[in-house]
Amino acid sequence: MLILPSPEFLQIVYRVELNVLVGRWLQSVTPEQLQAGYLALLEAASARQCRWWLVDGRRRLHSHKADSRWMMDEFFPQLAPRLGGKVYLAYLFTPTHLEELQADADVPKLSYFDHRPYQVQRFIEEQAAMNWLAQMHAGEQAASR
């Protein structure tokens, strides 16, 4: 496990043995901090060509509508070209936050990601998120044989 340089509001760790980049938000952030944090994650992933991410948002208790729009319009479209293939993002939330996200009309339903070069899933348990990432990784390896 490599602990990578990170802003004070985000911890970035690369799990070498799993080829998973882990970003743990350590607090609620401003929209500017959110963008800086995601760009730091992208730089770390790009340096390792890592397309499997665990993003832990359990300490980031709220989001802004502009955050979702920036993610959809600007951030997510950069991932596959920078990382050389489909990117898998497992998001961890508290149960309450996940319920709020699922009820928010400004947050896309998971089906939005079905045919995009990035796949998103939402979880409340880290083990389930890591299992999903492992399944996606194994599926890609099997498909490339």
C-alpha cells in the first residue's frame, strides 16, 4: 500500500496488490476543494494507469448541485482518455447520504453510466465495494484473453 501526496482534506492511497486507487474524503469540502481533490486523484491514477477506484465519501456529508454537474460534464469524460480504458468507480456513502443521493433529481441514476467509458456503483460497505472492483477487474482480464 502506497500513501500518496494528497490535499489536507483527502487521503489518496494506492493499493498495489489490488491495483485500486483509494480516495478518502476526510471532511466536507467546498466545490473548489472537491475539484482539486478529484484532479489529484486523476493525477495519481494516471501515474499508475489505474482504472479501478474506491472513493470514500462517508465523511463528506453533503454535495452541491454544481458538484454533480462538474463531475458529469467535465471530470468523468476525462477519465478513459487519460487512463487508457474504461474506469470503474466504487463510491462509499453513509446509508443516509446514499438515500439522499438516490432521491436527488440532480444526481444521475446508475443506469446513466451503463454505456459510458466509466462505470459507477454506490455502496455503504467497503468490502462490497472492493468485491465489485475485483469482479470488474477479473471481467476485463477474462475478456482480454
